[in-house]
Amino acid sequence: MANHSTRYEACRQTLHRIWGYEDFRPGQDRAIEAVCKGEKTLCIFPTGAGKSLCYQVPAVSFEGLCLVISPLVALMEDQVKQLQSRGVSATFINSSLSFKEAEQRWVNARNGMYDLLYCAPERLATDRVQQELAHLPIWLIAIDEAHCISEWGHEFRPAYREIAHYLVEHCPSAQWIALTATATPQVRKDICEVLAFDEPIEIALPFTRDNLKWWVLHTEQTVERMMSSIVKVRDEGDGLIYAGTRFNSEQWAKRLQDRGITAAAYHAGISSEERSRIQQGWISGDIPWVAATNAFGMGIDKPNCRYVFHEGLPSSLEAYYQEAGRAGRDGHSSFPVLFYNAHHLQKAYEQLEDQYPSKEVLQRYYDWLCDALTLAVGSKMEEKVALPLDALVQRSGESAHRWRNLLDRFNQWGIIEARERRERALILQFRYPAETMSGIIDQIQDLDKQLLVDRIFRSYGLPSYHERVVIPWSETQIWFKGLHAYEASMLESYLDILMQEDGWLRYEIVESEYQIFLTDARQKTIPLDFSWLKTREKHAREKLNWMALYAETKLCRELFLRNYFGEDAHTPCGHCDNCEALSRAHESIASLSDVQFVMDIIEQGRINYSALRKRIEWPKDKLDDAIRWLLHHRMIEEVPEELLSYQKKD
């Protein structure tokens, strides 16, 4: 084998030939060098730092196969598509493939036809993959999104903790590299222990991004403030809105369109073709604004995104940092803005409780799912099965929304591999018999609304009074022909009015089917450690608490983030909203760094004014100025029983 300097130079040439870059970025160079030396490597690179190249470039440069463990079907498919567009031989094996397609790819992999093979961690436990591993020319194993390994990570996947167990035996001489964009010190330690990385090379780039202006706007009028902000900056760059739900995404796209701003909604309910069109339109600038759920962003690289607006509170600082970090990848000034109020926090806590149902609830859903898959206790699945979501809804009587959430959780916990097909259907039922409904329609004053309801009723009204009817989403588009006040893309909002305000019908919008694979044989009781699940819930609550602290802090936001992720940082950024507010309000004596210095001392424990004067040998006016600012922003409080003494506020 060539020495590591020769191998490193081969990687540089590959980088230039395939990706067009002259040299590696800081951090990438050290990671590539470690791989070339055969050392186990952990990379913690902020979003946009190019961590994927740390394994993709060596994989293309040297003989053999790089096995990439990736958590999301969409992510691995996007990365494979990008690699293939550059002429790199890469593929994936996941639950979206037919048995025949998967078999052909295994044959190709055995014959050395791929440089990279992507696989979900749950697949490693299957007998089929275990049989293949010993016959594959694997020389490099890359663990992408490695924070999923850690029980303390924000997207923990139990199957990730079994990776070493399944791979070490079959690939004893393979090199390892693990990569993530967000990892606290506790998560880093956990990753290395689980992967048995003894004395690894750990490469952590600073979490600071000088071009990002971290901002939080406290407002009770979120929609109005967001809209006015977007209108002000519409000519200054493209943006991304994380809207939380599918309905909110559609609403935001419509609001922007009504103001003459080209925008699109992106969520799991639209077809893959439409998703691809929106992605490409956003990257090219043809669609400058996208309103999306957190489904948007994986594998999408747009250098000149100037604004990332969050409507509501993400579940963790890790999630927020990754999503907000999609701004400013070209190094120019960009603005991640969080719109925040107490209602957002309350809603986030309610959603958290919804994510961790009781043991009894989870058992019921597990049984319903296994019954729908026609699995007896002890039976195993050989391949994925297409399961209509409506079949689960009908069997259980639970909503499609609830089923989507539970299937997502089962997928995350490793019970199933599930993929939602992007084909929507409308489930509709009128609340009144035909004669009554006809009379209601005749009394509707708004002509467009009357025509819309009449068109729906004529198409499906008669049978729908007696039972729910399932309508393919494509058929609903004909309801809007000739109607000027309505758009097909806003159907959900109009149906909401007809159901919530008028009370004329009930409806649900569901995906037509899931592709589902139960990862183990059906068991009598759901295969979950509920004490572990309780710990997970507690940890998720702690992460949400940190997210709320970030939103409410008066200190430098960049420092807050850097310290959370384990950096020993003390110098304020000077350009977040808190730093700028301090600079505007405080131009007299003490500087921002002076205030931070005083705060650092007070944080060490209660101290009175005289002791503080002795500790900090500043002019009295300067010290008083810093203390006044800290008191004004409620960072410290005056203790009544001790004149002019201060302590850190709890």
C-alpha cells in the first residue's frame, strides 16, 4: 500500500477531477489525512462544512467499496443521485427497492461495480445483508449522521448502536469514519464508545459561523411580523421558512404568492416529482422562497440562501442549528431568525407529550399494524409490503395524522422500516343527507363557494352520507376548473372552513400507502424497553428546555450555541440581536466584553459590591455601568438583605 502522503495526493487529484475544487477545506484535509493513515476518525463539522467529501473522495480514489450507513431513505437517495451526476458509481439498498432490484445491486457490489454503497442501519441485522457482507470488498465504513448512535443525540436510532456488532466480524480490516454536524461532548463520547474507537482522531470544527447573524424576534403577532420581514428583504436574497406542518407550509406559500413573491410549499404530502422540481427551482433561484416542514433540507445545497425563518420552536438546539445553518453557505452575511412566544413553547411541550405515548397505546398500534400486515406472532417479513394508510385508519378508527406520527416513531425506534409513498387521497363524508345538503347549497351567498361545494357534492355527496369515500388527490383538482377565487393547492384550507366553520362535512387527507418492513418477527408484546423510552422522553424535554433558554437568553446567542456544543468560548460575536441591542443601548463606558467579564465573575458565586470592586480594578463608573446593564436585562438580581450585592439569577 502506498504511504499516506501518496494516498492523500491521490485524494486531492480526485477532488479536483470530480468535484472541481483545488484543495480541501480546513478540517476536510485533516479528515482525509486520517483516513489515508488508516486511523479511526470522528468528524464534527457544522452544517455546510462539506463532511460528506471526507468519505466520498477516498471512496472514489482507491480500490474497494465504501459502505455508508445513512439514516434516511431520502438522504441516501439524494446523495447517490448527486454522485451519479458527477460520474461516480454509487448506489443504495433500502426498502424502496423490489426484491429483484435489490438482488441485482448485491451482485453488482460483489463484482466491484460500485465505489459507494448506502444502507440503513436496520438492514444490517437482516440475514440477507449478513450473508453478503463477507463477500463485499469493503475497505471503508462511513457512519453518516453519527449522532443517531448516541442515546443522548437528538435523532437517536437504536439500530445505530448495533452497527459495530454487525460489521466488525465481517469487515475486520476495514477503516472507519463517523461524521455528524451536531454533537455535544456527551454525544461524542458515546459515539466513540459504541463504535469501539480507541484513541480516535477527533476533528471538531468551531461552531462559529461569522457570517450568520443569529436573531430571535419575540412577538405575539408571528404571521404579521414574519410577513413584514419577508416583504422588507424580498429583494435582498432568497429564503427558507420552516413552518412546522404541511398546512402551515401551504398557507405561507399562498401568503407570499398573494404579495407577488414567488414561493412554493414543500412537505411529505407532495409527489417526488414536485419535490424535485421545487428543490431545483429553489437552488436555481427560480423559486426564491420555500415554505417547508423539516422534511426539507437533507442533501440540498444552496450557497446563497440569505434567510431562514422559523415559525415556532424546534425540538432541540441540534435541530435548530442544522436547519438555520442552511443560510449563508457561501460565506456572505445571512440571517437565521426564530419567531418566538410563550404559545410556541407550550405547543412544543404538547407535541413532545404526543411523541411518547403510553405503553398501552403503543401496544395497540403495534398489534393493529401487525394484523394489517397479516403477521402471526413469530412470523417474519421477507420483503417490504405496500400498506394503504386508510387500511390502518379503518382498522383502528384512529386518524391518519396519528398513524403518521406513530409510524415515524416506530421507524425511528427500529421496529419497522417505513417509507411513505407521495400519493395523496382525500377521505370525505358529508354530515347531512342529500335533500338537506341541496338546500344548504342553494342558500350559499358566495358564488365561487357555492359552485365548489356543489361540484364536490354532485361528484361524491350521495354515497358519502352513508359511508366515507376515498378520492384520489388527482381527482380533486377538477373541482377548481372555472373557479377564480380558489386554487387547487389550497384545498386543505377550504375543506377546513367547510368542516370547522360551516360544519357540512368531515374530511381527512392521507397518503395512499406506506412501504413497510417489520425488522424482526412479530412478538406478543411490542419490542420496546419502556424504561429506556421514559429516559428518552426526559432527555427530549431537557433538549426542549435548552431550546427555550436559547430563545429567552439575553446573552450572546452565538456564545450560547458554542458553549452548548462544548466549545470553551468567551468572546461575544458582536452581531447577534442581543449583541447589537447591547451596542445600541450601551455606548457610554463599559464594552460588551467588559459586561461579559463581570458576568463571568458573578457566575462563580454570590459576591458583594465591595468585593467586586476589589476583584475588578476598574473606575467606579465603568463597573457601575456594566452592573446596571446586567440588572436591566435581568441577568443578575440584587439580594435585598445584602446592600449592593449581587448573585446570578436562577
